[in-house]
Amino acid sequence: MTPDYRDIVIPFNIAPLNFMLEGVDGRVEVLISCPQRNYRFKSKASRIVFPLSKWHSMLDNEKGNRLQVSVIQGGSVVQKFFWDISHDPIDKYLSYRLIEPAYEVWNLHSVEERDLESYKVRVLGDNNTTDHSCMNCHTSNRADSPATFFHVRGKSGGTFYAKDGALRKLDTKTDSTAGAAVYGEIEKSGRFGIFTTAQIMPILHSGNMERLEVFDTSSDLFVVDFQDNIVSDNHSVRGEDYQETFPCFSPDGRTIYFCRAKSLPQPDSTKMMRYDLYSVSFDPETGELSDSLTMVFSASTLGKSVSFPKCSPDGKHILFCVSDYGTFPIWHTETDLWMLDIQTGKVDTLGEVNDRYSDSYHSWSSNGKWIVWASKREDRVYGRPYFAHVEDDGSVSRPFVLPQRDPSYYLSQNQSFNIP
């Protein structure tokens, strides 16, 4: 079946999981058996498209139950699987950057918002309106008074910061930083942001199946005070001896997690750059960083490199990318997602989640019960948004791709879903 929606955990408020059957022609019937009743859906072809209202009514009634799904043709069952309907809702909206998967046409992209309870899509930004300047790093904090930022590059670019209905354009580059803000995150109050300032360079591979490598020639961390318009840093996360990147806040805003590696000559030493996971204390009242650092997870001792750490909303786990080297996991086919239990230090390599090609660019739902990431598992080229349920103990269910109205959508969609 396409997409593969067999034997998965799904939120009760997700859009219908329409699918089609390969090698099956003609009419089929879907019988969904539940503890209290059965549901029947008929189709005139091998494409199964569920009515939106009937679908949501079924899932709402069956929260917490296992649904046995049988696809029947001519009295015979041609496909059988189950859906576990979770009590945990997923956030109503998902934002992502829709972009060509090749570096030649990187300047044709948009940032969109998808309603996960239906198939409605809203364009938040289209770089056709910005002289094709790159728009990237769209990020929101999780708070009652949310704040969001994204960057626009080029001569008219800057960091766009939105809070309380007001949109501001900021120039975060100073005489003491290597450049403007790159990767970053906003703490829960919305007053402070932690960012990387980096000199990022791309190079092309000349052989094998490798396509592109992106590396930093330098990178440090700095704090932006959005209230007082101040940029500050600390010697602990600045300097030429080490590179720091991919910062994120703990839910209470008192710890910043980030990736750190010893500086090596570039590009000759790119494949020797391996980043470990560190933390530094942060004072959310003053915006000051601590002078001392703590190593949280040493990936380099395993011959691996960490990137894009994201802390769960309950502060118990950190989800991050693991590659053989470097800081640009989307171009590394070996990239997997791992999860760290902050209290025990135990790392789960998430065998149920990862697949043969790159799994990266992940986010947590606001309730911490779902994760989403960009996976290239189908064809090595196009990133698709996959979801999985996270249990209280940190175990993660079998993933499923973002549902579409047309079940053949991903067979002809030639753009990647970037940073969902």
C-alpha cells in the first residue's frame, strides 16, 4: 500500500490516512473493526479516500482503541493491519519549508503551514516576493505568548521576529561577531534568543553518491535580547579553538544545549569534524551565559557527530541527529535520529524510527507526545514529513508520513519538506 500506513499509532485528530493499493484493480471495501462497532468505507477504485467528517467522528469515538483494518475485494481480504488511536492530540498546524532538493535551484522555495486535521495549506512566505533571497530557520518557541523568527538573506535581508502581533526586522550582525544570526531558538518568555553566528561554506563531491557538503569555517554562540536590542556573548562559547552551533533551550529556559567540536582546517579536515553535545547554564532574568560548560554526550568517541539537538517540552529527553561527521545531516544518507534520556544519560538509537536514508530536521509537538522529521527513506532525494508517537518512557512508535488528500501525492511531488 502507498503510503504505508500499516500497524501505526495515530493521533485522534489527524487528517484521513488515504491510501492506494498496488496490484489491486477495481472496487474495494474497507472494514474497520472496533471494540464496540464496525465502520465500512467503499471505494470505486483501489484508491481509498475517507470522508473527512466520518473519519473524524470515527477517530473521536475510538480514542484509546485498536482499529483492525481489513481491505476486502470480491469477498477476500487483500490487506490487513491495525491503527492504534492515541488519546494524545497532535498540534493543529505544521510549518515547513518547501524547497527543491538540489543546490542549483535553492532560491525557489516557500514557507508553508499545513492544517494537520484537514488538507488546508497556507503560504506564510514565498521568496518570489524577496528577489529570490533565501528564507530559512523558521522557528517558534512554545509559550502562552508565542514568538517566532526566520531569516531572509541577501542585501535586504535580516532576522524577522514576531511577537504579540508585531513583526520586526533585526540586524543581528555586530563588529564582534562573525556574521548575522543563523541557527537559533527563543526562550519561553520570548525576550531572549540564542543563536549561532557562522561562516558557512558549501563544496561539491566528485564521486560516489555523495552530492553536497556544507561546513563551518568558524562558528560561535551569542544571545539576542529582543526587548532591549542587545547582542551579548561569553568567552565559554566564543573563540577560534572550538566551533559551537545548533543551540536550543531547555523548557525552563535555564539551560542551553548545543554542539561543539575542536576547530580544524577546512575543507581538508571536514570528514574529521565530529561534534559532541554540550550544555551551558543561562540566566533567563539577565540573559547571561555561564563561564563553564558541561559535556552531555560524547558522540566523537563513537566516531559520530551530533547536530540539531531539540529538548522535549517536559525536559526529559533530547532528540538529535547523528552522522558520521560534520554539521549538515540532510545531505548525509547515514544520518539517524537518536534520543537521550537527560536524567540517566542513556541513548536510544531509535531503530523503529530510522530508515536507510537521511532522517533529520526534527521537532517536538507542544505536548511532547509526537515528533516530526524530514525523512528521505523513500528515494534518497526528497525529504518527507514523518510522524511518530512518543510514550512516557521515551519509546517511539512506527512512523507514518504526513497524509495527503491524494494518496499518490508523493509519487509526483518534486520538492522537499524542509525543517518541519
